[in-house]
Amino acid sequence: MQAILAAARDAAQLCRLVQERYLVASAKSSGAQTEPVTIADYGSQAIICRALQAHYPDDAVVAEESGDQFLQLVSDEQRGQVLSLLAQVLRAPVSEAQLIAWLDFGVNRSAARTWVIDPIDGTKGFLARRHYVVAVGLLRDGQVSEGIVAAPGYCNGAGALFYTRDGATYRAPLAAGAGERVSVSQRHSIDEYIAVQSYERYHASKSRMGRARDYAGMGAVRLLELDSMEKYALVACGDADLYMRLPREGSTYEHKIWDHAAGVALVQNAGGTVTDLDGGPLDFSQGETLPNAGLIASNGAHHGRVVEAVQRVLAE
């Protein structure tokens, strides 16, 4: 995993360089919706997949971007920009053919181990210079096993690298250095609880989540809002105690596994609890999408109470 940790750091460096020099988005289709994508998405994924190809050549990959999409959406000028940045970060020249091959490494392959990559989770946050992460999860036989989350915006921009190893979760400086073991908080008093939720409104119902907290007796808890899978990292390291994702009424939105795999691994290996809205496990074995409508991640202290509150909201 050390090579993939190093790649995640390199990918985060490339993302910061894009923010400094070339912060422009293209639009890609995602089901019935249009979502932004930047050259940082492609560069970040290329760096991760390059490392996977070198160190885990027989493994499968499920990732958000693709070579075909790159060719369709990225202008000649932008292609030159991302190739230049890759050469700078990797300290070696990179061709367009190499970039495309890396983007498509391991796709449509059946293997016991599958790497799940979101090269920039929280692209809207990235574009607005808020929070975003580079996320890499590992599934073993369809079950979440390991996770890496590089979070440049963590701790007011100091950044951190969260990762799992041997059944534990660690937090390291993003630039370099060893990690320290972290765990979910030991807070049991609801008066001290800290909840975290998405900054953006589209994929979740803030009103429903607010009612669920009220029904669980958590209406007055401190509430943080931020983009990306960094919310999972906050729960994993004890900076927050509860993260919910409840669908909007009538929503048909399907969660992609790359939006959750790495974060779920962080929380579970840190001693926390992650379930669907019924209190059951999330199912990562059904391809690119989760069959679960939403999720609850917590330090575990009052998880059952939150599930009951969520069920009450969904029944309204």
C-alpha cells in the first residue's frame, strides 16, 4: 500500500497545482444530470492507476473517469496542460497514450481485489476552493477492506492523508511523514455530539436529516457542513460523531461506490459503524452503484437511535 499512499499524495499535489493555474471545468453527463469535471480529475486518476499498474497489475479497477471521456471532453490546450503537470509531479515525461492507458487500467476486469477510485471527490468544492479529497478504496471479494483519503482542505488547509492498515486507521501529514493511529470519538453524551453533512444540497435532503436529528434528540448538536468524503474522515478520527445521507423525497439518485468505499473503510477500521438507512450493511458487490438509498456513519454510541429516527422520517 505504500506505493498507493505515495500516489495519493502526488495526486493531491497535482490537484493543488491545477487550482493554482488551470481551474476550469468541463461538463459530463451522469445519468440524467450534468456534473463538472476538470483536468485534475484525469491527472489524479492517472497517477493512482499508474501506481496500481506497476504494483498490482492483476487487480481490477472501478474508477470515475475514462480515456474515452478524456478524449471527448478535454481540449487540445487542456491536454497539454495536464500532460505538463503530470510530468512535473511524476518527474518524467508523459505521453497522451500513456495517460489514456492509465485512465483505463484494470476496467472491466474480474478479480478478487478491486480498487475503487474517485480522483476528486467533491469537484464542486474543488472548483470553489472548499473541501475535496482524492479517494482510493479496496474491495476484497466485494467487501470494503482498505481506504485512502487525501484531504488537502483538512484542518484549515493544512491537509492530511488518512489511510487504513492492519485493521486500524491512521492520519498523516499530507506532504510527507508517518501516520498516527486514530479512532472514532468516545463521546456518548448527545450534548457533546458533533454532526457533519454535505455542503451541497442536490444529493441529500437537509430538511429530512434535520428532522432525523430532532427525533433522535440531537436537534441542538453542533453541525458542520463540507464537501466530499472528508466527512467520513472526520468521523473516523473523532472530529465528528455522526454523518447521515438521506435522499430527497422522490429522488432516484444512485450512489456510486467510488463516492463511499474509501470513507467507509476509514470509519469501520477506526471502530465506527456504517450502515444503510435500515441499519444493514452497504452493498458494494453490485457494480458501480450502491443499491442502498442512503447511509449513516457514526462513532456507534447512538447508532440504533439514529436508525430509528431515520425510519420515522422516511415513513412520513
